[in-house]
Amino acid sequence: MRRLLPSPADLDEAGLVEAYRLPAGRRLRMNFIASLDGAITVGGVSEGLGSAGDRRVFRVLRALADVVLVGHGTAAAEGYRAITADSAVGRLRASIGRPPTAPVAVVSRRASLDPADGLVTGAVSPTILITCAAADAGRRAALEAAGVTVLVCGDDDVDLPTAVDRLAGLGHEQVLCEGGPLLLHASLGAGVVDELDLSIAPALVGGETRLLPAGLADVQRLELRQLLEEDGVLFARYDVRR
């Protein structure tokens, strides 16, 4: 992995961790991979755009996070599972002095998470459901009985600023959000995004799911903080201007 900005250098695995490490404090970073024309999936999943370098960055970002935040639709489509100590992410977390497991927080306005899902049954750090008061009370109770931590944030829809505050209250200050595009759009609109980590694949896809599904109320300005490269894939860190 080569660092192009801010200062050119070759990065080993330890250097890659340091390239993405955050100072102490609250921060929500979004991680996406996109083609040159803005597609974030091939055949409905992101794997078709990935590379070995992107998978390493993915593991590093998860290793550094207190919690992984994801929309229910993305979790279902991508086959999300709990982070375990014997996984590649768990081993990396342990090697850098982090707890080997971390919770996954699923955002679902309807509390659509299945209590029998592997994301629930296989979790060492209890999975978190972020939902709203309008979600079915019986479904919420069933998830709590299955060991899920249910956070009710908002009345008719999920209030993301409240959700981020509630996660911080549980000790999860550094949040890694992995999408999908609807959650990215809502998070930008709610003003809770601090950083966009974007892997840019040298590919043209067309006709697939885009990074943003609709226009924003205002143009969101970003500031390039870091740029890495490997095998033609660019790995950009952008600060999001509030």
C-alpha cells in the first residue's frame, strides 16, 4: 500500500493501522467502495468492486471502531455476521490492543432484525438494534429476549443524532458506518457524519445502486485528508465539513 498524500510513503500492516487511527473522542466515519461512475454494488453486493487492499482497509477500520453501524437492508444483502474473537478482524483488534469483539448496530425503523439471525445468535458483544417508537412493540420485546440491546431513538423514524448519542452513552464513541446508501443520505442530512472513507475502484459499472440515492438539501463539501493507492484502487479519507 502506498501513501500518496499527505506525504508519500510505503505502508506495511502496522502503518496502515496508523494511517486510519483516530484520536480519542467521538467520531462517525462512513466506509464505502464505489466505481468511477458511482456504483457501490455489482449484482447487488459490494464484493464485485473489492480488492485485496480494500479488504485490508475494511478490516483495519473495523478493528479501530467501537461499534459497526449498518442499515438492515445492507446487513441482510451482504450477509452480515457478528464480529468474533477468532475472525480476521477479531485477531487484528487483539493485536493492536483492542477488545477482540465489537458489537454491530443495525438501523431499522420497523425493527426488522430476526431474533434467529446469525447476527444475533452468534454475537459475543450483543448486537444493537436502533429503531423508533413506531416499530412493533412485540418485535422489539422478542429481540430483547434474544439478547439484543434495543435503542428506541425517535417516534415515527430513527433519529440519528439521538442514536449516536445513545451509542456514545454505551461507550461506543468511535462509530464505523458501512451503509447502505439510504443510511449515508440520512446521516449526511442529519449532520452526524465526520469522515468519509471511500475506496475508488478503477471500474465502470452503470445501472447499479449509487453512492447517494437522491439529492441532498445542500451540497456537502469534503476536505481530502489522506490518499492511498494499491493495484489502481484509491483509498481516500475525507473530512466532512459541518
